[in-house]
Amino acid sequence: MPACAFNCASRSSGRISVGGLKCPDELKADAYNAVSLMSFGDQVAGGDPGPESWRFIGPVPELTKTPCRVVHATLDRRICLFYINGCFFAMDARCAHSGGPLCEGDIEEVNGVLKVFCPWHDYDFSLHTGESQMGLKQPVFPVKVEDGSVYVKFNSPLSLTPLSAAAKE
């Protein structure tokens, strides 16, 4: 499994503090002609388990405009799609500790690991593995960039806008 190599600044109070974060060429969003796959495992939290498949999220140029987007799933679930210096990451949007909104958390590097910090209680989760220093594990999902589009492997439809009740059934 490929991993990003981080050369980052220490944790600070900024929204994003990743210093000189480097993403390997094979994982960069601008590698349109090659398939880039960051596999974080197949852990899926809650919801109605269905067959996992690659779900289209959107075109790379649209998804690289902000470091974090909420992606809506069925059953009122949400996923955070992070984009940090050329790398995409996806994880469950609600903190495993108390359900805090991880998409509103700080994104920082700590001891060589890129993490998101929950804005409610400052729990940290690795964007790669979902693991926390507190022993919790946040569900993470595989992301790939193919032919200029971003896909997340998930067990139900995903959308950048809330799904209608009909789509949830």
C-alpha cells in the first residue's frame, strides 16, 4: 500500500498546518491518466451494509478547491473528503468519540503523521489509518483518482449534495 511521505511543521493552532507536505506522484490528484489508489482498508461504520463499489464524487478540479468537503451518504451519514497538498483522504465525518464534526477540525501533522483534530474535544485521527492516540479508530475509506475524477469505495450512494429520500431507499 503506498503512503504519502510527510515533511511537515509541528502542530499549531491553524486550520491547516502541514508545512512541506509532499504527496508521491502516483497519488497526486493531477495524475489524470493513471489510476491513483490510496487504500485505507475496507472498514465501514454503521448503516445498512451493501456491496462496496467505487462511488463517483466529482471532478478533480472541483474537489481540490477546499481542504475538506462533506460528502453525503444514505441513512443520514456523511463522509469527510480531505484534499491536502495533492492527496485525497476519506473518513467518516462524525468523531468516534462523541460524534463531533471532523470536517470542521484542524488538519495538522504530529510526529510525522497527518491528522484531523475533532473541534469538540481535540481527539486526533490519522487521515491514513483513522487511528487515534486515545485508542479510538475512525472509519476510513479507499479513494482513487481516475481519468480526472475522484471516487470513494463505499457501500451506498454518495453525493456532494444531500441525497433525496428516494435515493436513500
